[in-house]
Amino acid sequence: MRHILTILFLSVIASACTATTGNESQDQEETQVATTPDPDFTITTDQTHNKFSSAIPPILTVPSGSVIEASTKDASDNQFSLASTVEDVATLDFEPIHPLTGPVYVEGAEPGDILAVTLHDIEMGDWGWQAVVPGFGFLADQFTEPALKTFELGKDKTSIEFAEGINIPLNPFPGVMGVAPATGEMLSTIPPRANGGNMDDPHMVKGTTVYFPVFVEGALFSIGDAHAVQGLGEVCGTAIEAPMRFVYELNLIKGERSIEEPQYETDDYYAVTGFGESLDEAAKKATEFMVEYLVDVHGLSRVDAYMLASLAANLKIAEVVDMPHYLVTMHISKGVLGI
């Protein structure tokens, strides 16, 4: 799977090398600049759904290698606005929660394949919100009163003032990404599952490639629940929820190793995810998936892979609030792996 980013990098180099500028140093400089590819297709916020199911028809059919521009709504599906007050939390309806833009059908995708989703660009909308919703959150028994904060954002915003003297750098990412599960049942988007879903992992930012196991024909990929910033765990149940624009690329991988749950990589590390009904279960699954990756891709014995994970891989709690499942990830540096 690591070949996907290599292929993308080489294609940029090849394109630059074929340009005849007559200035070698300029050509070399241009190859150093990462650019967002032009979208092949555009999908909008009037093309959404908020369940995961193989029965939801696709809004778009694309070949592997396509670049998609997708606009997404905020997680409340426009129930909040910049002018909202704490009184509006009481009327929040969970039924429309997580409007997802999609699904997108990828030609040739079949169960057992892997869908690689590369996040090329993420652009924030103009505003966002964070709330404490009674009955929801890691400390729901202690924080029983509603709370709401709204924030002015925008594509050029780099930080927000949370309170006087407290500033938080922004780190936008999609809270929900996933393919369709192998069921016609309409599943809630609230928990993470093997198909991805509400992973709420703030490491899945611009430049990341996320790998999804394919469960149904066409894969049926969707994206949404964008966050302007979120800490690992998302302990109060919400991040800064905001509308966003994503540019992502879909590449189909056939005939290579299989994966049970999403995995992802950046230029710096490789990561696996594991969901479970307890943190212990999720952490054990993530560790097992890392061992499998090190065996399958790097040729280690199982015992050496297990020992390496203990020395150089790091367990991280992505989220603890989206019951019935928690999500734990494990990262390992590509420097350690020599790639």
C-alpha cells in the first residue's frame, strides 16, 4: 500500500520533467512545490445522507484515480449558526446529525479490495461551533448543563481564541470518512466501525492517505463531519464543527494484502486503527493490526514485529465518546522502517 504515495510523488516529478522551460534550476524548484490537483468531479452539500448502508444509491460514479471536490455541511446539518445561543442546544435533533457528502461509486471496486483516499486539500468554511450536549460526552454524568461556543473561521484562519489568553492552532480534518458496510440496514454514523465512519482522528489531515477495506461493489465512499480542531479523545463529545471543502483522490488497490479496518499514512509515519467496545479491545486490535502490517509489508517474523511495536510504535486514543465503539490507533515512524 505504501506505493500509492510514491506513485503520486513520481507522477508530479514526471509532469515537471516533461515541461521544456529551458531553465533547469527553475524546473528543479517547481518539482519541490506540492500542488493540489484539479478536480475531475465536484459534489455539493445538497448531495448528502446521514447513514451507512449499501442500500444508499451513489450520487456519482468515477474511475479509479479520480480527484473529487466535495463540500460538506457542519455536523448539526445547519441546526446551529454563528448567531446561535446556548438555548439552541436544547432543541438539537440528533436525527440529521452527520450529513455526509456522497456516496461515490468507484468503478471496478469489489469486496476484498482496498480504497486509498488521499486528502489533497482542506478549506474551512466561515464559522464553527462547539457544544456540551447533556447526556453526551466522556464526563456526561458530571457536565449535565448545556454549553455552546461559536467561532468565526475562514480559509485563511490559522487559530482561534478559545478564551482570553488561550489560543488554539487550527488543524482541519474530516471526522467521518467511510465506505458502505455489507448491509442494507441503515446504520447510525455515530460510532466508528470497520468501514471507517466516525473515526474523529485529528491525524487524518491534508496530505494523509487513508486506506479502507472495500465491502460492497463500488465501495461507496462518503465524507463529512468536518472539524476545525479537536484533541485526541474528543472528550466533551464535540470538536469545532464546521462546514468545509475537501479535495480528495480515490485510488483502487487490488491483489495486495487485505486489511480488516482502516489504516493510513503520511510522509512521516504509518498508522493502523482499531475499534472496540472498550479501550482494551480497541488497543489490542490496533496492536494486532500493526503486527500484521510489519509482517506483511516489511517481512518481519511475528515475534520481531511484536517486539518492534513495543519499542517504536505508539498507541493513541482517537476518540472515547462515540459509543458503542472507541477508536485507538497505533503509529510507527517511517524513519524507523527505513522508508
